[in-house]
Amino acid sequence: MRIIILGAGRVGFTVASNLAKENIDITLIDKDQSVIDSACERLDVSAICGNVSHPDVLKSAGIEQADIIIAVTDSDEVNMMACQIAHHLFNVPKKIARVRAQAFLNVKDTLFSSAAIPIDAIINPENEIVHFIENLILHPGAQQVLSFADGALNLVETKFTRQNAMIGKSIAELSATLQEIYARIAIIYRNAEIILPNNQTLIKEGDRVFFIAASEDIQKVLNILFNQNKPYKRLIIAGGGRIGLGLAKALENSMQVKIITKNTSKANQLSEQLDNTIVLSGDAADEAFLLEENIDRTDVFCALSKDDETNILRSMLAKSLGARVVMSVVDRKAYMGMVDNGSIDNVIYPQHTTIGKILTHVREDDISCVHSLLRGKAEAFEATVQDNGTKSHIAGKNIGDIKLPKDVIIIGLVRQGESIPARSGVTLKGGDHLILFIADKSAITQVEALFKPTKSLLSKILG
């Protein structure tokens, strides 16, 4: 497969970094030579400096042989133009573009078509981040909540701190604590290593544990394991940009929401766009101001400005003043290790919330949902067992009999919209949705092959 990525900024670089670990021919294009030089030093990819929407530049990058272009520059207009050129001049089969302006998104069904601007998949980072944070707020105790099979199953990341009663207990004991609720402990991330646990594995302080369960059971599991039986009611958002506005709109009818911005004219604009949110003009890094706004009685404080340092400092201050949970958007990779184990409860990395959406469109057609985990070290995806009236590689087999590559496990199963335990004795049927965890991304091609027709079936289809 050949993929051309237009724009080597944080999103483009993260996409290239993820895909470079697989058997994919990648070319990066960016107008900034220093960005290209940096990418070439860190990644094993081809790179070209030039205008991403110029036909001659695209041609020099080998676009005539490309299977996919991914346009993720900072300009919506450049991304759209590049896709249009790729389609009409070079007949590229699949076009993915980052589009953020709401003016374009409001008319996307009409605008983005083969007759107008031929884009196959729209990526909106701000919307992805809003949805990600909303899920965290609606599920107290979670570090991530990732959905599969149209929301039937969720993969949830949690963190076991020193106070948790489960420290020192085995996976078997933890499962017994859940009683009638089926929740599979799929992965443990400990000391920068991925552990695929068994019933005897012990939970240790600091473990990041991923469990998968039916959506309706997620909060029950969090309540039992982390005593998180009180929903969040009060939210303060620091930052009135697209993410802050989107989050306020999403939650203002179910929570008490306040949004803070320094800019008075911006505050006036926000107040006109929001119905039930209190809009404040002030400094979210001002201790007296936060105390006046009852930060000590706030359930969630979200720092969502465009500046990493500002977000980190605001979150740390809010936590020190008594906010129950603080969340911060952090974009720079250099800061990630510094804040992961600090006083900030949830650190949101924009590029990692976006990458899964892009990977979903890069994978084979039977792969319908992808989530990048642990900063790209691992992946979880949903694949559909073929239902074509004939036997595929895995249809008709028990889960325990499927030969998977090392460090690949089946962690979830949805059949006809219902979650059922993915136990070794379960026989797979056509149309089943499987959720797989992959610790070694070099195995992805092998896993994808399981969901393709067998060679004998292909020969019959092709005659």
C-alpha cells in the first residue's frame, strides 16, 4: 500500500509514525523544509518539501501510484483543494482530509461528494477531542472510554492508585468482585511494558488497566472497583476556543457548566452561542478568581487553551485549590512523560484522539473501527467476520482454535448488536464483530488477512 500524507505537523507526523511500523510505503509532503528534515531524522519515510496542493509536487511524490492521500495541513482550504486535485488529475482511490471550520461541516453532505469536493472521510480533531472528554466526564474514574460496534462494547482505561482496595489482588479475585457483571481485563500497562494478564496476574500500584465490557455495565464496573458512584455535576472549562465551546454545548443541559476566557469580546460571543452555561471573563490562573468561583466545590476542571504550559499550570493550580478532577489538553510530546504521573488526573493528547479515526479509514474494508493505544505502541480494532455463505479463515471456528500472531488477543465479541463473552469455546459466525488487541503492530497485516476470503474462495470468485 502507498500512502501520501500532506502536512508533516503534529497530526501528520503522528500518522506517519504509526503507519511506518507497518508494511506501508509512506511519503510526507510539507512546505517547511525544517519540518521535513525533522521527520526524516526520526522516521523511515520518504519526504518532499513543497506546496501540497500543487500538481507537480504531488506527481513528484508518486501520487499516480498512491492508494490513499491524507491531507492534514493546518488549512482546510488547502486540504480540500489537494483532495480535489488528487481525484480529478490522478484518480487516487481514497481521500482523507482534516476539515475544522464549522461553515464547511454544516454543509458536508452536499459539499463533500464526487460531484463537488471528492473527500471520502472527514477528520475533525476538535470534535474528536470534545467527544473524548465528554466520555471521561460521563464515566467518573475512567482515563479513556473507547467505543466499538456502534457503542455496544467499550474499552476503558483505568489507573490503580495506592488507595485502591484491589492492589495486591489477582485478576481472578477482581473478576469475582464484579459478581454477575462480565468485564474482561484485557491489558495491563506497567513500567512502560504491556502485559497480557491471566487469572493469576496480580494488580500493582500504578498499573494502567484496560477492561472491556458492555456499554451499560461500564459505570457499574467503575463504581465497584474505584468507588466512583457519584456522577460529576459541576464543570469549569478554562478556554473558550472550539474545544471549550463544543464541550460546553455537549454538557450544559446535564451539568452546571462555567466557561472562562480572558477576552471580554470572546466571552460575549460565547454567551450568545450557549444557553445554559455561565460565561465568565477572567483569568483561570488567578487563585482569587478561582476561589470566588468555588473551585473547591468543582467536580471537573478542564484546561483547554491552545497553550500547553498555560493548561498545565491552570490544572495544577485548580487541583491544589480543591478541584476533584482536573483535565488538561497537552499537545507537545516533550511534556507527555512529565505530566503523566503528576497531579493532573487526565491528560488529553489531541493527535492521539485523532489517529484512530484516520487508521480506521486506512485499514482493510472489514476493519470498521480502530483505536490507537499507549501513544501508538498498541492498537485495538473491530473487524467483521465475513458472512458470504462460505467458510472464511475463521467463520465456524472456536475462538480458542484461531491461530493468532504472538501478542494478539481477541478481547470482545458482539453478535447481532449484543455483547457476549469472548471465551475460547465460542464458535464464530458470519457477521460477528470481533475486537482485537494488538501489542505488536507489525502483526497487523497478518491479522487483517484473517478477515479476507480464503485462497480457494478467492479463486472461485475470480473464476
